Amino acid sequence: MKVLVVGSGGREHALAWKLRQSPRVSELICAPGNGGMAGIATCVPVPAEDVRGLLALARERAVDFTVVGPEAPLSAGLVDLFAANGLRAFGASRAAAELEGSKAFAKDLMRRHGIPTAAASTFTDAAAARAHVRAAGAPLVVKADGLAAGKGVIICRTLAEAEQAVDEIMVRRAFGAAGDRVLVEEFLEGEEASFLAFTDGRTVVAMPASQDHKRVFDEDQGPNTGGMGAYSPAPVVTPAAADEVMRTVMVPTVRAMAAEGRPYRGVLYAGLMFTKAGIRVLEYNARFGDPEAQPVLMRMKGDLLPVLEACVDGRLDEVPVEWLEEAAVCVVLASGGYPGSYPKGLPIAGLEAAGCEEGVVVFHAGTALKEGRVVTAGGRVVGVTARGSGVRQAVERAYRAAGKISFDGMHYRRDIAQRALRREGK
Ligand code: AMP
Ligand code: GLY
């Protein structure tokens, strides 16, 4: 089969890496791909947002199956467009991707169907939002309704910060049309985890839980990023907690979407907070997490392709999905300045040596090939991902490999998965 992977980040490299191992994949194409994906697939420079260009590419190359990584093409209706043209694509439809594309929609859906989440109010008017903020008091969380590349959430410790956040989003329109509406949400305390599942709209199959590291610096300091590292399993999600998440969040969400005429197929991602009062949904994503996909896919046994096909074809109940007992850890190496502005085009040394370390795969995120050399091309440059008998061994392997890679200005967190190690008491 000819398979097309849409996207260019670490998540998409991990998807391509896993699909490359499928005996059923005869040809792998990535659009637009990156410097690492170019080593295992044919990269074609069609941007992930250009859904018409991707349709033309899929037709021209007679692609049999398309796997969509990022949210933008899902929200732009890639899966619907492909289906209308008789092409199979894995991912949420435009109507289903609303779950990620509108936090107000997601919040109302959870409310209508009794899915546990933080209390929140939605506003289209800045004055009303400010009045509510003053009445509610700090701390609280102000969120832009729409897609804002992970930056539309502002945690406000004081009233002044909250009022400023409302202005930033609604008046100064820091996130453009994503700020037409804001949510003002109760501040929750606890430990976070990412819970992902495959679904065909009916059957829901859990992936092992993972944990992301959103802040740029150690000890969760500094601004939010796309994610500086991730690991799986996440010990906060005990087997009993995973059952509860499936019973109270994942299955009810898929049922709710079906009942509301927006059948959900693809990957459902719930960002969860484990609070003293119980499990709460912070957000949904309509796709694999990045960097969560890297450790999670490394722990997947067997062939990914039949699972993705079964999601599209509505027969996920027929396909076994199995996981390795081993843990996996991903450490992201970022460009100097990230998550602010950063230089591009810097040569990267040591990639090959790092990739030779036992149990290690270096997933490229922001890289490109320039005259045959791999250079930096994004904020998150590579995700050094390692498997190990437990989190400790995976951490040691990932950092040993990361130590072999260098480029000007490179920085990374030194405390990926420390929370898991502390919980394990090792
Ligand atoms: P989101 O994009 O909604 O997941 O928000 C990004 C990050 O903001 C989350 O991963 C949490 O760390 C934090 N966050 C979001 N909502 C809340 C909340 N209600 N209480 C505390 N922290 C939150
Ligand atoms: N790592 C968080 C996300 O993919 O949204």
C-alpha cells in the first residue's frame, strides 16, 4: 500500500517510523516531512494546511491511505474532502475536530453529557468577561476559544492578570479570530496526564497514558512550549484510574459525539487533571500529542497500519492492539530562544552517534536537509526517544544519547520524567 503521512513534526516522524515497519506499506510519502523523515520516506513540499494540494498529491501518486498528524488540516476538513473523493484518510472529520477547534464547544458538550471538567463560563464580550472575572476572583484560567498553537491558555494568579488576559485575547486579539470568544475557567490543582485512544466512532481502545512537559525550563519554570518532553507510562494513571478515564471520559465523549451527529473517528486525546476531587478534563485534542506520540508509539507492539485502517473502516473491534511493558521517554532538544524567536539553518552534530545508542530513536521535528546535511529548521529540533525496562533506564538512555547531539544554542530540560521517578520512589 502507498501511505501518505501529513505533517512535519516529531509526531509525524514517529508515525512514519512506525508505519515504515509495516510489511503492508510498499511506499511511504510525507508532506511536507522533515530532515529525518526524508531518510525513510519520499518528502514532497506540500504544506500540511493545503488540503487541496494534498488531495492533488494523493491522486497523482495513487495514495491508498493517508494519516493526518496535526490539527490544522483536520479542522480544515482534509478527512471530509478525501472521503468525498473516495480516498481513505485517518483522522477526525471537520465536525469532529471541533472538539479541539473550539473550547466552548468542548465545554458545552461535556456539560450536556456529564463529562467531568473544570467549571467555566464563555463570553463574546470583553466587558462581560471582565465583570465575571472580578466577581469570580483569582486564581483562574482565561482561554481563547479557537486554535492558538497551544498558546491560548493563560493561567492567572491575580485579578489584574486575569483582566489583562481578557484584554490580550479579546481586545488586542493576540490570537486573532481564536479570541472571538473566551472561556473563564476555574483553576484546578493536581497532576496532569495525557490520555489517548483510538476510536472508530463506536469502539474505543486506550493507549497507555503519558505525561508531557509544557514549560520550557526545569521544575516547570518559564513560558509554555509545544512540549519539551514526554514519557509513558505515567504512574499517576494507575490501572484503576485508566479504567475510570475510559468509563467517565473517553467512551462517553465518543458516544456524545455520535449522538450529536458528529461521529468521532481517529485519535481522541484528553488532557486530564487528577485533582483531589477527582479526574477533570482540561482539553481535548483531535490527534496524537506531540511529543506524547513519540514514547507512546515506541511502546506499541505490532503493526500500526491495520489499527488506523480499522478506525477509518469502523471495525476497530476486530483488531488487536498491544503494548510493550517497557517504558519510553522523549527528550526534546530545542533551538536557542525557543519558545520565542530562534535562528534556523544551523548544522546539527552527533545525530548518527545518538541514534546508535541502545533502545534509542532520534525523531526529527524542526530539521531540514541542506546540501546533504541536517540543519535546524524549527523551535523543537529533535526528540531523543528511548525505550527501557523502566522509566529510569529509559531516562538514562535518552539523556546519554542527547549528550551526543549538539548545535549552536541548543537547550533541553534535564528533568524529563522526574515526576515518575519520584512517584516510583527510586
Ligand atoms: P490546555 O491547552 O487547555 O490543555 O491548557 C494548557 C495548559 O494550561 C494545561 O496543560 C494545563 O497545564 C493548564 N491549564 C489548563 N486549564 C487549566 C485549569 N482549569 N486549571 C489549571 N491549569 C490549567
Ligand atoms: N503535547 C501537547 C499537544 O500535543 O497538544
